[in-house]
Amino acid sequence: MAAVCAATASVALCVAGYAMAISTEDLIVTPAHDELRLSAPRFHFLTGASLAHLHDGISVPYDFQVTLFSGTRDAPVWRGFERFVVSYDLWEERFAVARVTNGRGSSSNLLAADAERWCFGQLAVPTSGLARDGRLWLRLDIRSEDQKDSAPAVGDENGISIASLIEVFSRPALRAQQHWTLENGPFRLAEFQQ
């Protein structure tokens, strides 16, 4: 019985350590004109069960939600949603990514880190109207979705439905669903030299 308790405690500590590592990864914020660009070079989301699906030839959608808070971490002032569908070419051993929201676009023949970087490169947070000396926080939520278990989020002839992406993030992540949260803040726009 003591061995079972010790093993359970060990697993719990490993899981807690993993969650802590994810939540403390650096989300880098860079100003560009009237927006903030995001990057996270040390963070990787093409991992685990989703990567296994990709290597089995199954495309995997990733939903991104970016939230900007002002004043306090309880006051969201902007929220943006993106969906990227990642596929893997088994012969070339390269990834392709298609952006299916907000302007669309795609890139192919990418290594895993390049595919992740391309997704981050599509994220922009508008800053017009924000006080330069106000305290800001950014949170990025990412969820992978197994297409076999999910209802399509396609709405009209323009592709993905923003309402369906909002609905995705309004409910907790499924137990088997990979999900990550990256944060940055507090910071002020005045801290950036432009």
C-alpha cells in the first residue's frame, strides 16, 4: 500500500511540475506599429498525442485565443481567435500549416519549430487607443483538437466561424485535449522604445 501511495505521489508531483513549466514559459511581446507581435521560441505545441496523429497522416486543428487585459488581470479589453490546421507530409517529413481564420494563409515544407513560429507570426494584438503608461497583461491559450472527436467549427463560405471558436474557449478543455496557457505581464507600452 505504501508503494502505491508513493507512486501516486510521484506521478502527482510530475504532473504538477509539468503544468508549472508550461505556465511559466516565456511569451515574448514585441511592438510593431500599432500592434504587439507574439513569439515563444522555447515553447512547443507540436507534441504528444497531436504529433502522433500528425505522424499517422491525420491533420490537427489548433485553436489560439489571445486576451489582452488592462489595469487588472480581470479586465479584458481585447480578445482574438485564430485556428490553424497542421498537417504532416510523411514522405518529405515536413509540416504544412493553414490559417483558416482572419485573412487566411498557409505555409508548407516546414520543420516543426518553423511551423510553430509561423503560427505565432500570424498573431497580432492591436494597441491603438491604449494608454502608454497603463498596466497590461497578455494571455495566450492554445488547444489542440482531434478532428475525429470534434464537431466542425466551419460556419459560412468564408470558413471558420468566430462564434464557434468563442464557444470552444468558453468551456474547459477536455481531459484528453492538449492545452497550454502562456502569459506575459504586467508591462506598459511606454516600456517599448519605438
